[in-house]
Amino acid sequence: MILIDFQSKKQLRTNIKFIEMKNIFKGTLKGFICEECSESLSNIDVLIYLPYRENIVSSAVANPKETFHYVSKEEAKARENLFVAKTTTDELGNFQFEIDEKYANNSAFDVDFVCGTVPPKFPRPRGGEPVQFHITTLVMEWSSSDIADFNIFDWKYTISSQWWCYIKGKLFDVWTICGQLLNCETNTPLPKVTITAWDADLITDDNLGSAITDSNGKFIIHYTSVKFKQTFLSPWINIETDPNALTFQSGPDVYFKAIGDDGNIYINENKDEARKNVPYCLCVKLCSKVFVGDPNSNFPSAWTGIGEAFSASFGSNSYDFDVDGFAGTGKYALSGVIRLTGQAALKSASGRNLEYRFLISDTSTPNGGSNPADSSFTKIIGVTPNLFYPSIIAKLTKIISGPSNNEIFVYSDQSDFNSDGWFDANKSINRALINAGLTPADLTLYNFTDTDTLISLNTAALTTAPNVPENIVNAGISIPAGNKIPIEKVAIRFEIRESITNLPITGNGKTLNSVVINNNPVFIKLSIAELETNGQCTPISGDIHAKYTVYHPYLTSSSLHLNNNSYTVNRDISDGILPLTGNTNIAVNEKFNNNCKLNNPPNDMTRCTYSLKLYARARLHNGDSAWSDSGPVEQIFFYEV
């Protein structure tokens, strides 16, 4: 039997109290914008409660995605007596509780948070109250800490993008864009670039906000709906307007501009490229083909595209070439001067100049198959007459700005090619420096910007098909088979090598087996049958009939439009043959009619002067822009009732 006197009992109680372990609950809260982007929930109140649900075990093991919910005022009131403690997250979303001793026997707690603001400290809209959300029931598995007398439970949680974007957007009117800017060819981040988001609107585009990319090329832009609901009547009337139609959808139509601190334009989208009616959260990856860096640095070299619109590859993407050599989903033929784009270092890894060239074969093979024979590449840009077209290939930007020559544009020139068509951009740069009153040694004062153009090619020097003779047929008659324009294709090959050694480097031999090219205008003719019969200056009454013929081997659209001087008549003509829109079928290359009735029905023509216009468009593209409509060819007549 052990006897303990009163004094010993008192000391024992003191010792027991002294060695009691404190329980520390540490956590971090974040919210997903999307899977690749999250943000810390800073300045958020975190609350813990004793479990509210009767079945603690099932609540604790449930996925927070299933338990996360808005806490109503009624639920909050019912849980008041279960409240344990509250704390506030720091700027990184971190929080910490020291669990009171009286809850030492409790291993499970409900975790909630209350929003009075959301990053980056947007207040709740006027009149709103803080909102509370329940995350989950946690069973805390305590582990000993390196600090004596402390047990730690460390928990990290990121709210799903569906919930977090709803909370920010719906409850706080905070819209978020999270993105990254990369170099298209090297996939490397582009830092210190200012990204500006714009909303495409019917009248005036709205600036949603700007951000500067970090060392990883990442950026985040926050804005409110006030930014994109502004109109010329703001602030009295605010509403989102759609540039295509007055649909008044809730989200903005977002496109981007990007400019570096060196003044280079990295992204230059327009409203036609806008992402339509975006939700509360938008995540984007932007890709720039502009390379900026030390002119003596070595980086991967590649021919990658035709202008901004098309890749230099066969594939299934919207910008690739198909098996037959048509470009993109629009099935375009290339026309005019095209930019062969990509990037090429000035020096090899061993420090020697790099030089490249483009060869052309009049013999093509299907894309995705075997390349044309080497012997068929008989034309070389810079050697074969008229293929080369001068263009800007680079820009030099002074590292430390001075009173002059802060930017020097570098143009390609015929003198930069050798007799075999090898192009050396170093020659172009040296010439640009000398023309600016400097010397080649001054290159060390500049950053080098690869503006994407390797060489420009004049496709007109490759096409031989004659135009359809102007007087071969009258309006309303089909083009004779012998005068129709054949399909013309070429293959293009890129070669790159080290100077002196002439050793090829990575990227050499890239070949596009088949490229459809065309430089013929659209054949388009229009007349009025009654004017042909009665004379061009004779007023017309009764029924009126148009005659028209449109032809091009890559005809994509054609339309006929009628209006009078007062525009009480202002309509497109639909006669079962026209209009034609969005055609990509190569078999559909002509539209003609010699008896297209313009009235009755509709019986809308009053005594007035009228204009009948015929438009047509071919699927021709230079890699940066498509051809616009040909025409209009117009017929004027006076209608007498």
C-alpha cells in the first residue's frame, strides 16, 4: 500500500498539469482558379466547431467536395453552441489554432470559413453581408512536434474551382484571369511582359486590366463586371454588349495584348480572336513567337509556320496543312507574299555563324507521306529570280537607352544570300548597324529580337496558270472547261547549317510536302437582262432578271445584293444558287444564272433608282490575312412602276 500525503498529492497534480501536451491545429487554405492556377485565401476568418452532424464518422471520411456547402443563417444559428474558436488567415492563407484543454478529448471538428473579402481584398458589394461556408469534418490525427509539449495536426485544403470561382464571381463580382506566356518554339516562360486583357464590345472595347508576367511567365488579372458593362451612357446605364450580335450574354469576350519592358509586342490579338462570354474564371496559355535575348546566345532553330495563321506541318489542328496541301480548317490556298516563320540563332553552340535556306520543288507529294525526291528541289529563294521578297527579320533594342539608335530594324536583302541561297542573318544585322552609323562591334550594346520572319517568299513567281480571259463568256454562262484554272502545288524545304564546317544542325530538312498556291483573281460578271434588250439607259418595269457568273478554283462565297436610293429596298437575293457561304468543297467552284428574278416576290420595288451588286471571295491567304471580297460588280437601273 502506497501512502501519499496531502502535500505530495498537490505536487503530483502540479507535475501532471506541467507535462500536459498542447494540441496545435495548423492549416493552409487556397482556392483553385483552374487546375493549373490557385491563390491563397488571405484575410479569411476560419472557424472550428464541434461536429454538427450526428454521424461523425461518415462526415469525417467524406470527400470535402461532397460536404462543402453554403451555411445558411438558420444553420449558423443552430451551431452557435458548438462553436470552439476563430482565427484569421495570413497573406499566404496560413492559420493556426491552439485547441483549448477542455476539448482535449475531442478528435473531430467541423471547419468553416467566413468571407468578408476575397483576394485581392475586394470588399463584398454594398449592402452584402459576410458569407459562411462549411468545408468538412476533420478527424485530427495528432503527431508530436520537434517543440516539446506540442502535438501538431497540419492540414492543407484547396477549394475547387467550381466553388471558389462562384464565391468570387457571384457573391463578390470578382472575375479572374490566370495565365502564362510562353515562347512558342522553346516553350520557355517570358517574364517582365505586360499582359492587358480587353473585352470586345459593339462600340468601344473595354480594358479589363493588366499584369506583368513573373519569372515563370505567369500572370493574374482581377476585375469586376463594371469594367465590361460600361457603355457610352455609363455610369447611368451599364450593360455588356456583344460585337457580333446584341445577345447581352453575362461574360465578356476576352482578347489579349502583350508588350515587354523592351517595347516588343509579344501578343497582338484582336476582337475577332476573342474568347466568347467567358465565365468568372478564365485560364489561358498564351504563346509568342518573338524571341528576345543576347544576340550571341544559342537557342533552338526551327521553321515552324506560314505567317501567324498556319503551322508548317501536316496535322489535324486548325492551323495545320491537310494531306492535299490546303492550309487550316478554311482549306486555304496560299497567295501573294508569304512569311516563312520560325526562329534561327545567329551562332551555333561552337560560336560559328548559322545560315539557312529554303528550297522549292514543283513536284509535291501528299503531306504525311514520303517527301519529294531531293533532285526535285530545283528552286531556291535568293537564287531563283523573283522568289525572294525583302522583309523585317529582327529588331535590335539597346540594353541601356541613349539619345539615338535605341531601336534598329533589321531587313533581309539579296546581298545576304550566297550563290547557293544560304542566308546569313549576321550580314543583315551588320548592314543595319552600319546604316545606323555604328559598327558590327556595337552589337554587344543591344538585345536581339527575333521577329518571327525567317524569309519572305513571293508565291506569284511560282504560279503559272493564266487568268480566265475577261471576255471568254457573258454574264450568266459557265466558264469553258479549257479556261478553268488548274490546281498548282509546291513543296517547301528548310535547311540550316553551321558556317565553315557546313554541318547541318537540329531543324535541318524540315519539309512541307504539299502547299497549294494560287494568284488568280476571281472571275465575276453581272448584267440585267432587260437592260441588255432595251438599252442600258432605259427605265425598267415589270419583272427584272439578273445574269451572273462567278468562278474561282477555290471559291468560298458569293452573294447578290439589291437596294434602292432610299433603302426601302435593301436585301440579299436568294435564288437557289446564291448566296454561297463558307464553301471548302473544291468541286464547288462556280455559280451562274441567266434568269435570276429580282422581284415578285417580294413585291417591294417602288419607283426609284436601284443598285444591284455582286460579291465573291476566294479561299486565298498569305498566312497573316485572308483575301477580302472581290467586287462588287454593280449594275444601276431605274425602276418605273
